[in-house]
Amino acid sequence: MARLDLLVAGGDVVDGTGSPSRPADIGVRDGRLVLLPPGSRTSAAEVIDATGMTVTPGFIDVHTHSDLLAGDDEQREVLRRASLLQGVTTEICGNCGISPFPVPPDRTEPVRELIAATFGPPASAYASFAEFADAQGVARRNHLAALVGHGTLRAAVVGFAQRRATPAEIQAMCDLLDAAIAAGAAGLSTGLIYSPGVNAGTDEVIALARVAAAHGKPYVTHLRDEMSQVEAALEEAIEIATAAGSALQVSHHKTAGRRAWGATVRTLARLEQARADGLDVTCDVYPYTAGSTALHAMLPPWLIADGVPAMLAAAAEPAVRDRIRHDLVAGVPGWENTVGNGGWDLIRVASAPNNPDAQGHTIAELAAARGVDPVDYACDLLTAEDGDVTILSHSMHEDDVRRVLASPLTMLCSDGVPKGGRPHPRWAGSFARVLGHYVREVGLLELAEAVHKMTAMPADRFGLRDRGLLADGYAADLVVLDPQTVADGATYDDPLAPPDGVRCVLVDGRVVVDGGAVTDARPGRVLTVPDRQPAVPGPR
């Protein structure tokens, strides 16, 4: 046998299929895997001693937003490393209906506004999938596969108008989507709780999901409601996928707010029934009881419906603030929120660049310290930050998180945004937390089962050929970890603390983490996802 570029020797292999571990050596040649018997002693330019370690495929994070933050400053570099240090070699981005492409040149402003409203500046926009991929350059250490966001399509074609799209506008969105998916985008995403996606009717989303289905790519959705109306929102998602003939991925599945606690018993049963009825449906979850989003998402959707400048102008008006207070108590048809379902003491400021002292404190605490009403404080903070405020929302129950995580329909995500301040620890801790806490300490999952949820299962869902398994000829993305010590270090107070027990990470055969430290290697790129066999369209 010709000399290997690298040999991982002496480890126990968990190959991603869900099968139990077995001793084996893993070779790398020209960025591809070569499986070898244990103790092979094959000649290699570099040898990694994995004795006592577990070797797995590189982890695939099925839900991130790291494509939306432009710039290569040191802060973002630190944030990007956090994901890599826990073994994430590929991220699925463009989630929740927001992607930086495809954007016609004359419509960049509303799309930049959409991205900045949720994730903050700077916000980049690209005309096509190819332009987006080229813009990533050679700076990345791990890979991206990108979804096309419905909110981006709608902002580009319809804007933030609070109305249904016309047939001509729907066709224009479908044409943009078709070109992007044909070029290699991984599917369609929606965020039907966010503006402008909240303004779309079910028929609009069905039309777009049919485009994804024609390419054999999934419909990925942040449901229209994840609180007490989550079951109705799930029915809409199933209706869309069934009518479109598309596979369905339910993003970061949760039942948030005290009135929805326990509803995962019914939502998971409904997903299982849909699958038994022939729908290709799966979901994902992050292993925490707190979520994270933009502060304005805690306020009635009409406030942001016309865009950020209009929101900031309105939020300064006393009458508007009184209306917000009323709606948080009385409710708005079709909308529910953590504040009205718990309180401002559940909402913690994660990122407020101009007000760093606010970070880590709840809106209730901050408002009380200033002797003002929480709505007034929230509106003042949004104004001071030009709308760029990220929050943590402690709104879920541990039993629901465990129930979703244990489901055979579930894969793992971080829902991570590499953003400053005190971000959610899920960005730096999700995968290590599952392996350490839920596998070793709690016994909720077997190690091989958890690794399958992180590797082969997401690779299959998103069409990542030759990734997700330790198999001959596959891309050499792999992780060497200690199953006895692997654990998340990230906490709500120290959200970017690195994990323990992750010794080595390879991306395309190049070592990007060595001894728990990030190297200078930057093999990452945007992956082009080929079309699959088209799904059979459902009834029109």
C-alpha cells in the first residue's frame, strides 16, 4: 500500500452508522479515508496516537447562522473557533428563512435590513449562490452547506409589506429559488414567526417548497408558532410538505412557554404518524432549555413588519408602547410570545454592543434598576442599539428537551450565531454537552446513537455525499475524542469556554484542531449539494 498522508492509530471507531464501536486504524490519503485493521502499522507521513480515544466522523451542525455575519475581525475569529473546537466540521446555514443570497442587485437594501434586524451589522448580500460561495474565500476552517431563506426571497421581491404575495411575485420568488438550488444550495428554509415570512400564506410556501422538491431537496422550517399553538403550526408544516412533495425538516423543535410544556408527547407522535403515512420528516434540537433570538421578536410582530427604521421610529412613541403593553397581555391573533407566557424575568440580554453592561442581565432587572417599565426599557435599548439586540429566553422544560433529543427522528443542532457579548452557550457547547451530559452522565443516548444523530443522519438529510461516515473513500472529516472526559465547558456566564476531551479534528484530511488548540489550516469551503431524485409532488 502506498504511504498515507496521515494515520490515526489505536482508537475505537464509532463510524456514524449507529453500530457499536470497534477497534480500527484510520488512514488519510489525498483528503480521503482509508479504513485499516487495528495495529496495521501502515507507513504514514504523520501519525496520531488515538489509544484510549474514540474516533468519529466530523460532526454536522444542521442549524447555524454563521453565514450571515460578514467580516474577519478577531472577535468573529474567536467565535468561529468555538464551534470547531467541539468537532463541527460542516454547518448547515441559511436557516429560519434568512440567507444572504439570492438578492437582485437593485434589492440589496431590504435584504441587508432583514439580516441586520436579526443578526446585526455588518450584513452582506449576494446575487447568487456562486457569488456567496466565492465570497467565503479561503478563510474558513470548516465547511458550509447553505439553504435559501424564504424571508430573503420575500424581502427581495415583496419587501416588508403586510400582505399576501401576488401570483407574479410568487413566481419571481420561485425563479430565484430554482436558480440557487440548481446551483448547489441545500434546500429551502422558512422562519414563519419572523417578518417578512410572517406575512406569507401557506399557499406561497407550498409553491416554493415544490421548487425544492423538484430538486430532491428538503423544506426546512422554523414553525409559525413554537408555543401553545405549536401543534397547529406543525400541522401547517406537514400540509406544506405533503402538498409540495418535499421532505420536511422541523428546525430546533421545542414546545416553549409554560402553557406548552409537555406538548412534545403529542408533537413527536404526530411526526411519527406523518412518517408512517409516507412523509419524509425529521427534526433537530439543541440541548438547552433556553432559546435565543432578537429582542424585537419578543414584541408584537406588527412593530417590525415595516422594517427596522420604521420599528425604531414607532418604538419611540408613547402610544405605540402602550399598544405593545396591551398586546403582551391581551395577545395578538396568530402570535404568542415568551413575555406574555412567562415574564420579562425570563428574557436576558445576550448582545447589546453599545450597552455592554446590560449583557447578562434580564430585562426585568435592568428596568427595575432604572425605575422604568420593562417595555419602555426594551424599546429604549432597541433604539440605542439601532435594533441590534440579541436575547436569551428561558422558556423550555428539560423533560421536553430530553424527549425530543431521544427521538429517532431527531438530529442535533446548535442554532448558533457567532456573535459577541454573552451569546447562548449552545454555539460552543451543544455537541460536547450531548456526548458528556446526555450520553455519559444521564444515559439518555448510547454513544453510537448520539454520533449517528451528529453525522450520517444529517449528511443523508441534506445530501452531503461522502460525508458523515468513516468509510473507505469518504471525505476525511473526523474527530478524535475521549469519551470518558468529553464535556461542554460553555455556560451562560462563560458562553465561549471550550469543551474538554476533544483532542483532534480533521477537515478534508487536514488537522484543524490539535491537542485542543486550533491550527492555521483553513480547508473549509461552501459545499455544492447536487440534486437528488425529485420527490413525487403531492396534490395541488
